[in-house]
Amino acid sequence: MSVVFDILASAGLWAAILRIATPLIFGTLGALLCERAGVLNLGIEGIMTFGAMIGWLAVFHGADLWTGVLVAAISGTLFGVLHSLLTVTLGLSQHVSGLGVTLFASSFSYYVFRLVVPVAGTPPTVMPFQPIDIPALSSLPFIGPAFFTQTAPTYLAIVIALIMGYIIFRTPVGLAIRMTGENPHAAEAQGVNPMKVRYGAVIAGSALMAVGGAFLTLSAFNSFFPTMVQGRGWICIALVVFASWRPGRALFGALLFAFFDAFQLRLQTVVEGVPYQIFLMTPYILSIFALALMARRARVPQALMQPYRRGER
Amino acid sequence: MTTPVLDIIGVSKRFGDNLANDGISMSLGKGEIVALLGENGAGKTTLMSILFGHYVPDDGQIRIDGEELPPGKPRAAIGAGVGMVHQHFSLASNLTVLENVMTGTEQLWKLRSATEEARKKLVGIAERFGLKVDPDARLGDLSVGEQQRVEILKALYNDARILILDEPTAVLTNIEAERMFATLKDMARQGLSLIFISHKLDEVMAAAHRIVVLRGGKVVAERKASETNKAELAELMVGRRVTRPVREPSTPGAVVLELRDLGVRIGGVERLKNVGFVLREGEVLGIIGVSGNGQAPLARVLSGTLARTSGELLLYGEAVGNLSVGDVVDAGIGRIPEDRNGEGAIGEMSIWENAVLERLPAYSRNGLVDRKAGMAFAKSIIDAFDVRGGTPASGTRLLSGGNMQKLILGRNLSHRPRILIAAQPARGLDEGAVAAVHARILEARKAGTAVLLISEDLDEVISLADRIQAIVGGRLSPPVNAEEADARLLGLMMSGDWSHIAEAAHAP
């Protein structure tokens, strides 16, 4: 037990949790926004990969880091437009379209990367975001290194989660998004254009996903490799359900998953005689349990995955 | 009631070859309730959709307070004070009442919703018109009647002065419907003007000041409620004299179905208690009651989709165990389920597939479905039962409610069932279709079929049944003979007061 306690008491664990959680927070919020408007966006895995690649590439070619993040966000909006065209305008199956976007975006990012960056033994690197030194807070014992040594995008992710919670539950546009996800016909009858709402939500959501990807290459690591998203997009899709489509809970869910992940990483190094793959599995297994526990009471947006066609019931 | 708030002038609308509205003119006065009466397909809903801006008319115009309304603009209609209450509610079940009402009423990019002001306004309107509802309740937790109230509140919240209700009672129980019409009358007294669409003669006579009858897209008549009667309206609506078929006297034969002390418990709740009845060849036994009193479990037990927990079921004089659907079909029990879209037919499949589905073995050869025989059977149903609007190969979903019901009847009656379980067979059908369905049921009775008619329509039960039992809270009352039953007695029976029928039951 003392091993567990030692891990919990190390500031490194808590710092790692926030770092691991950041891309998940962005991705989950993005997927959540799409789903609140009634569109499942399985393009997330590919959009994150592309965001990671293009953001890194921009910085590699001399742009500053925030420009890289912006470039990633813009690439996300383009994939959002693509997914909206297929699912909203054409009303195609959201699963199939989303998986298509993921396959396309993943392969396309590797293609672009290879076009620009020649094969090399060690991948080229950029200078990533550095931890922000917050006066007073960062120098506190334990608290400082545990919670206030993050890079700017991490704080941004947390702020966006809170803002999104406010938008969805406290503003007219949030109500319009929720109504569109629950009953687009009702939204239309009350003067809200469900098509526009869905486009807006999917485009903005996809941008957030791409920013989550860019965090990987511009803050967590400093180089790009094609498999680096590693299923984080799918975790985000599950986290949306875990969060019952609430941004605040999405933040909590991402942190919880990151906690499992950071914890098992440290456990691997101190516990001997157990194959490390067992530890690798634990966050996912615990996620399944948590999901089963939480998702039973979840209220799915009623029009999720249903194409809206004007004048049809 | 003299100033017209709404004028519809010469409105026409064509869909392809179908002239849905043909030069329709009508007006609505302040504080007036006008019923728009017509059969399904008469053009009522099209007209109201034009009024509300969902459709652009080919010709004609709409004036509100003398000013022309721009065509095809729902926002303009809402702005001019027109509110529409759809037959299928436009509500989101996961949102609260207040959220449902507020959607779209504010500027989209405002930084904060004015929830408190909205709540005050909503509660104020609800109190003024007696439409009590909790603004913070989740919509999905409300009853259908309450949800309709929310739908009406939504229109009033947008400052509607003219309210259009599309078949408002289609989804309500009788009691809820009565309550709703009382509210509508109160609203009219307070100066609102209302149009409601209906094909039910009773409610039109009871609630409207004036009745506009539509047939084939044209206004065929306009009557004051005080100067007309149901028979005249029925004739105007259908275009010919409709006489509901009359039950001829008959001599019932042997007992074919008997229940003794039957009980059903679902999830710990007793749905049926000590239910007992006998059903004889060549008679119709009516089970009357407000829906939700155990009709559904009763029909399901007899259809083989629900197991009883206690009691005996005797089929043709022999005690049987729990029936499966296959047993039921083999025993010659025909069924008309209450929910024809959900249980009666599969909309996505063709008519012939629906016709043969419950008798697949009879329509297969060498392990393959005998399509030819199935098509022939479907064709025979279509011809014999006058199913309009489809061929054997066309989709079932395209049929109107009445024609789908005729298909279901035909599928059952073509096999000359010995017993027919008919649950709410005429619900939601228009006058012509009701008469057709009733005639078929009486024909079956004449041919010796024992019919169990489960219904909440007093007129239907009185005109079809030989004997009547009421179902209240999962219990069946003793039977009364139809000759002794009137609306008053049946009303008492449905409310659970069975003291008046003791003598009747023992009468010879």
C-alpha cells in the first residue's frame, strides 16, 4: 500500500494527469458539441491526427506555436464542413461518414507529412510549448509542481470546458443546439434552423478535436508520427457518454481517465513480476466499468444520428 | 364575434395531380371556435399548413386583421399571432417544459437566456388559461394530455391570438379530451380565436360555434353548431348518407372462449384481477373502459404475447396453458391489435408480405416463400375488403390508417376465424372507414365468429355488442345486455359503479 501512497503523493503524478487529460478534454468537448446537435462525429480520430500533423508542420516551417494551433483548428473546421456535407446536407449515415473521415484524414496526414518531411532515423522536432510560470502559485510546495507547471493549452482546455457548459445550459444558442439534438422538427417549428445549427456545431466541434491533436505534437511531444493519437479519439467518444453530454462532467471524465493512465504508468515501474501490458489495460477496463455505471442513467439526445430532412417526420 | 380576425380568401394548392385545396374561403371571428370538419385527405391539414406558412399556396391569400400575410413564412405567421398545435407534438422529451417553450424566442447570440422572466411569463399564461403545468418538469415525464398543454402554452407564449389545433383529441383519452375542450372554450371567452381540425362529429358538435365542412379540397358547407346535427354533418362530410351498420338479432351458439379468475401481474403490479367472461359463437362481447385499465394486457394474453399469472383459460371448452402466438393462430383466433402501426403491420414491408407473415408455413414451398400465392392472397384481400391506395407489392406504410385496418381485418377474416379479438378497431379512422370496419365485424358475427370487442367508444360498443362488460382497474364488471345499456349506465360501469347491473346480469 505504501507504493500506492508514494505514487499519489508525488507531484509528478498530478502534473501528468493534467497533461494526459488535455487532448482528451479538447476531443471530448468537440465530440460532445457535435452530439448535442444530433451528429455523431466518428471522424474524431482522424481529425485529431491531422490536427497533430498540420499544427506541427506549421511550426516546423517557422510559424509560432499559437499559429500552429490555429492552423490545426482551421484544418478541423474543413473536416467539419466535410462531415456536415455528408451527414447534414446529404443525410448519410453518420457512422459510415465519420469512419470515412477518420480513414481519410489519418492517411492524408501521413501522406502530407511524407511529402514534406523526408524519411529520417530520428524524426525532426520543434520547440514545444513550455510550462507557464505562474507567480506565487507555481512556487508553492507540492501544489506548485503538481498543478501549476502546465503549458498554456492545458489551462485553455479547462477554460473552454467551463465556457461550453455555460453556453450549452445558459444561452439561447445553447438551447437551440440542444433542441436540435433532441427534436430538429420542433426546433424548426420555433424558428431555429436545424441545418445551420448542426453545421455550426460540427464545424466548431471538429476544430476543438484538431486542437486536441495539435496539443500532442506541440506540447506533450515535439514531433509527429502517424500513430500518435492511439485511439484517444475513441476514448473521447466514450467519455461523451460517460459525461451524459455535459461539459463539466466531460472535464471530470477526462481527468479520471488520465488519472488511471498516469497511475498505471507509475505502477509499472515499481511493481515487478507482472507483465506491463496488464497495467496498460487497466485504464481501459476501469473506463468500461465507469461507463457502465454512469451511462445507465444517461439521457441520449433523442435525434442523435438521425438525419434531418425538412418536411419529413 | 363579428369582427373577423382571420380571412382565408380563395386559397388553392395543388400537389402533382392532386388538388388538395380548391378555392377555399373561410373566416374566423374574435372569440370564436370554428371546427374544420372533414375526412382524412379532405385538405384540412394542407389548408392549415398554408395558413401557418409551411406551404405556399398556388392562389389566394390569408388576411389577419385585414392585412395580408406573406405566404410561406412561419415566422411571419407567428409574428402575426398565429399559433399551431400539431397533431404529433413538436416537443423534446429530454428538455424541461420551460426550455421547450423558450426555444427560438430569444435572440440567438444573446449572452444569457432570460430564464426567470420567461418562467414568470409562462406561469402567468398557464394560470390565466388554466393550463397548469410545472415549468421545470422534464417533458418526457408528463402525460400525453400535459404534453399537449405544453404545446398550447408554446403557442400562447409567442402571443398567439389565433390558435390552430390539428386533431387535438387524436392522442387523448376521453376525459383528457373533455378537459381540453373546456379549456378551449375558456380561451375563446377570453378573446382568443380558435380553429380545430377534426373528423369526430361528437366533439365538433360539443365544442365549436361554427363548423366548416371540407370535402375533396372544397368547402362544401358551413353551419352553426346550433343549427345542425350529427347526421347532417356526417352526410356533408362523406358526401353521401353514411349509415353505420345495424346489428341484427342472432342466436349465440356454443361457448368458445372462457376466462375464469384470470390474473396478470407485470413487474409486481397486478394488471388484471379475477377476470372472467364467456364468449359464444356468433356474438359480440364488448369490453368497455377508459384506456389504461387493463385492456392491453387482456388483449395480449388472448393473443399469446403475455403469460397469465393465475386463473383458467378455456378454449372450445378445454382448459389450456399459456398460449403462444403460433397456438393462437392455429386455434383460429384472429386479432386486430390496438396499435396497428406497431403490432398490426410492418410499414417497411410490402402488403403481400404483411398479409402472409403470420401464416408463413402455409405460404412456403420447398423452404422458400411462395411469393405468387402470397401476392394472390393479398390481391384477394385488397379486392374483397376494398383496400385502397396500394397493390400487393407496394409498401404498407403508404396506406392510410383506414386502409391499413382493412388490410389487417382482411388478413384475419379471410381465414374465417372462430374467434376475433378486436382492440379499438375503429380508433382514429374517419367516418367512412369506421362504417366499413363495423360492417365487417358484424359480417363475421353473422358467419358465427365469436367477437371480443375491446373499445373505449360508447357508440361503437352499443351499436356492435350483444353483451357489454366494463373494465376498471384490471377487473371486469358483470355483463349487461346491449338492450339494457345506455350511455348513462355504461358511464357508471366505466367509473367502477356496478351496483346497478346486478339485476341485469341475472335477467333471463
